Amino acid sequence: MAQCLRVIQPINTNFMKNIKYLIAGIFFGIVLVKAQVISWFRIQEMFQLTSFHMYGVIGVGVITGMISIQVIKRFGIKTFDGQPITIPPKKFDKGQIFGGLIFGIGWAITGACPGPLFAQIGLGFTVVLITLLSAIGGTWVYGLWEKKLPH
Amino acid sequence: MQIIHFIQQPWHWAVGGVLIGLTVPLLLLLGNKTLGISSTLRQICAACFPADISFFKYDWKAQAWNLFFVAGILIGAFLAATFLNGNAPIEVAAATQQRLQAYHLTNYSQLLPAEIFSWSNLFTWKGLIFFVVGGFLIGFGTRYAGGCTSGHSIMGLSNLQWPSLVATICFMAGGFFSANVIIPWIFQWLNA
């Protein structure tokens, strides 16, 4: 457990370099809450097909992201400090099917995906810390079984 | 202060959608970073409990920016709840309210039902299922799928990646099964 302090190391050494991502995260956290996508009720509505809200948020989000990436690619836009932008492609394996189904079950139960877990804790539902720890445990078990699972 | 009042109102889904979508180019422009939050769970494993597992032997420190990003999410949610009326009661569709009533859930004062998400449930079957089992499925499933809602459904779909479409369809299929078959069954059993 003492090793956990290692998480803090890059935070110490690269603080100024990474502070912009903290600010981007604050923006994203506010949006997740105000768009209500971290609401357990909204997730139930989505999967019970009783409200358009979540479909609207995700749909508009994807379209906005899609247009943004097309603009970046088309005009060869670079990062603010002049580096080229490259997006690694996603490779297909069966994990997207099996893992996807497993995650979907957990998504409806907890009303959260990984990002919203952090947001729900910030919102004041500190017991979600247990859910987060368990999610870290789930990731660890995946790592342990990685080679044995069908991919 | 006008602007604060403006932000405090409930947001239309299109506003939330545009701002979530804009996070994709924001991270790319800030430093060629791709949105993907479940990776932080792997980083935490690699930092805290690597246990000589090959999956956790990688340069997790190179992805330190993502730990800053999720710390920001936590702070942002706190700020929204404290100053931007982010934890106000929400409208819930009548049909869903009816089903939740059958589960004995009637408290709509916050974004999460207090009947489930409280520390007093930690050492009960309810807590075990909704916190421990649910969390485990998120962590295991997202890593197995190689991403979550942010990495696949927002980032991957935005970049027209067909494996992300497969993943998103499976997320939804799992969710439909869970919300319409597993969750009713859980509550039937819990409330029996």
C-alpha cells in the first residue's frame, strides 16, 4: 500500500505541465453534473426507454466530437504548443463484445461509468468511493486473467 | 452574477452534449491527448498493486495527465453541486417513477437515490450488489473492452472507429438486460 504514494510522484514532478488537464477535468466534471449524465435516474430512463435525455446528450456529444476531429484532420490543426495531433486507432478484439456486455450490466446497476464515478464522489455521495475501489479491483482481476480470456 | 444564475438552471440535453463533445478537441489541442477515463483505473493498479502482472508493467507515469483529469472531474462535480445547483432534484419520466416505486425507491431529492447510495447500506446485500459487484463489473468490463463510455462511445465514435461502435452496442445491450431483467430481479429479491 505504501507504493500507492507513487501515484503522487508524477503529480509532484510534473505539476505545472499537467495543471491544464486538472482544469479541463474541472470543466468536464461540471458538465457531467449539469448534463445529469451521472444521475442514476437518467441511466434507468435511458435503459427503460422512457426519456430521450441521455440519447440526446450522447448523440450530440458524438456529433460534436466527430465534426471537431474532421476539422482538426482536414485543416491539419496542431496542438496549442505546435505539436502534430495524432489519434491512435482502436483495434478490434472479442473483448469489446464480452467486456462491453459486462460493463453495460455494471453501468445500469451503479448508474455510472468510470468518469461519473469520480463525479458522483465529488457530488457528495462518498460511498461511491467503495464502487471506485471495487472498479479498480475489477481492472486488477482483468489484468491477472488477461492472457486466459478470449480476445 | 447573471452568468452564474444562467448556469444554475437545468441544462438542455443539447447543451450538455455539445460541451461533452468539445472535450474531445479540447484534450487534443491541449497536448494531443485522447479522452479515455477507464485507463486511469489501470494506472492506479500499475502504481499501487502491480503484483508482477505483465498487464501492469507499462509506463503509467507517461499518462499522468489523466490522473489530473479525473481529479479535476471530482473537483468540478463538487463545485457544480456546491455553487451551480448541480445536485437539485431532477425530472424523472413518469413511467420510470412507476417502476422505481415498485422497487421502493421514491426519493428524488438528489441525482442518486438516497435509499441505495448511503454508507448505512455498505454492509448489506444492497451495498454489496450496488457498490461492490457493480463497481467490479465496471472495472473488469471496461478494461476487457479496452475502453468505456468516454474512450469508445465519445472518443472512438467521434473518430469513426468501428470497434468502438461494436463496444458501444454491447454496452447498451448489457445495460438494457441489466435494467430490465437483472435490476427488477434484484429488487424483487431484496424487498421480499
